[in-house]
Amino acid sequence: MSSGGRPALAHSAESVAYSRIRELAEEAMSMDGVLRLYFGESDIPTPAFIKDAAARALADGFTFYSQNAGLPSLRAALAALYERLHGVELDPAGEIVITASGTEAIHLAVRCMIDPGDEALILTPAWPNGSAIVALANGVPREIAQPLVGDRYTIDFQALEAALTPRTRLLAYTSPSNPLGWVATEDDQERLLELCRAHGLWLLADEVYERLWYGRSPGEPAPSILRKATRDDRVTVVQSFSKAYSMTGWRIGWLVARRDLGVKAAQLNEYVVSHAASFTQKAAETALSAGEPWLQEMVETLRDRRDLCLDALRSMSRVVVPVPDGAFYLFPRIEGMRDSFAFCRRLLHEQRVGIAPGVAFGAGGEGSVRLCYAAERATLEAALERLDAFLRAG
Ligand SMILES: Cc1ncc(COP(=O)(O)O)c(C=O)c1O
């Protein structure tokens, strides 16, 4: 509805399309007997020791406002974690901001980087929220597809250079990637950093799947960009407790940033949610201090499930599936499939299997589908059998 020729809703809001993962999932949720692999969430519940810590924090009175940047004790624990995992020194007073989710961390970072009309280069296929958040800030997302070369996704540095304009302010990538499972190599990280240095861009690394890495021993993190960056680099890292500790519903994450952005993001937090819930922050401290053995076990479980799915997909005709090194997704390419949304919809109705269409993940996503393998083995086995039958039926 418009008044005086002006649309009722802001252009920035209108420009954000409905998530195509959601579109399919909403349809699936009205159906019975669906094997649900469309969302990026594990079926493993938050461990009891974290839930108990939240209950204790409530009893102990963590029910009041906290600092905009989050509880100093949690920031100190995160600084210690970076020291231990990556040998990186961070100042909890200015370089770490606790946020009410990884999603909120992206919002705060983008707000600090993008003015209306500024452009952001975003490596895709990617979780669609990055592009949407840039658009909501009245910025212009420019999606740059990661090509599949042989059986590995890569970065098209030529395409990145070609997409630069005087308005480009930000380059965003996700490693380990949702939906690709791709993990940036050290060489990738160095080249991304160099490109940002050369053109005065912010580099936003979404590392929410950092702990779900199958590179070395379970629980060892995928190398963070912070190992390469100096304190003066325009670098921010988005992080979350959602994936590593099965805490999706808790809404807690953090942002690591160069001091100027970190201080500003903490200040802006006042106008978004003020701070993440205080008792949740205390529970997050316990996740960090006591979560390692649990986390390692989860990564082993996920690796088994990944391998189970890889074996099954590899035996199917028309399917090409790169081996993912991290996160909990497979992104098989289906030969001959031109419309991934229509494909997933038919699969849903004919076989009651819910997966996400590749088109939902932006440039480069069409032609593939995303399957989240963080579900029970029995669910995965049944879903893969049905997918096989569906493909055979043509
Ligand atoms: C790549 C990526 N970044 C960030 C998030 C946000 O996580 P949360 O908002 O639950 O912390 C997700 C969730 O799916 C994700 O896949």
C-alpha cells in the first residue's frame, strides 16, 4: 500500500527476498512424515552441563543488564580461548564484543562498515543472511561465485578484482562454509587479506563453523584468519555458540574486530538488543570451560555421519559431491537439474525428504542441493534411500 506515491515499506526491507530455504521448510512443516534435513541445525541437544550453568546463573542473579560489550568474564574467557587455539592475543576490552547470536554479530559489523549505496563483495554459495543484512543496511551485495574446480571449491580472485568499484567497502566469506563445507586454505586467507589491504576493504570472516573441522584431530579448529591478520588490519570475525555447542536457540555469539570497529559495535549494541542475555552469557562461559570433551565427541559423530552420506551419494547416478572439510553440510551437484527449488519441492512431496535448494544460497548455488547431515543416522539412511529412488525414477 502506498501513500502519496511512496511505498509503505522501506525499500531496504522490500529488497530482501523471502528465504527460499524457509519457503520450502514452511511447506514441509505442514506435512507429516518428512525427513527434515533443510535447516542448519543439529539434532543433538545442548549438553546438560551448559543448561545447568544457565539455571545456576539465574539463581545467582544474572537477571540484570550487563555491559553492551558483554560480561568481562566471558570476554576474558574468549581471549584465553584464542590464545590457546590460535596463538592469537586479543584485548577483551576493545576487540571482543558478545552478541545475541552470530546473526547479530554480522548486523553490528555491517552497520559499522556500510553506508547507503556502499558495496559488499560476498563469496557465494553462502548462507543468504549476509547478503540480506547488507541490503537491510541499504548497501549493495555483489555475490561472487566460488567455482568448483575438479572436486574442490576455490576462490575466483579475478572475478573479485573485476567486481571492485570505488564504492566497495567490504569482502565477506565463510570458512568453514555453509553450504559448501569448503575451508579456506592459508594461501586463500593470505590472498584475501592482501586484496583487502590493497583496496582498503574490510574483511569479514564468518567462522561460526570453526570448531566443526575434519582436518586433523576432532575439536581442533579450522585456522582462523586472525592467525594471519595484524591488529591494524581491517578484519572482523563473526562467531557463535550455536553450532559448536548445540546452542542454536540460545542466541549467543561474538564478534572479534579491530579496536575501532569493536568499540563502535559495542556502542551500537545498545540500540539493537543492548547485550546478550546475562544468564546466557554465564552459560556460555561454562561451554568454553567444560565443553571440550563433549565438542570433540560431537565432531567425531558428525564426521561419521558425513562419511555415511558421502558414501551413499557417491553411489548415486547424476550426483557429484565434493568432500567437505568442515561444517555439517553436503552440497551435491545433480547433473541435469536446472531448477533446484522445483527439484526439492518434488522430492518433498513424492518422497517426504526435506532438503534445501542450491538456489537459496545465491550465485553459483543453482544446480546443487544442500543436505544437513547433523541428524540421526537412521534419518540420514532413510533420506538417502529415498533420494536414490527419486533420482532413479528420473
Ligand atoms: C554461516 C553462518 N553464519 C552465521 C550463522 C548464524 O548463527 P547464529 O545466529 O545461530 O549464531 C549461521 C547459522 O546458520 C551460519 O550458517
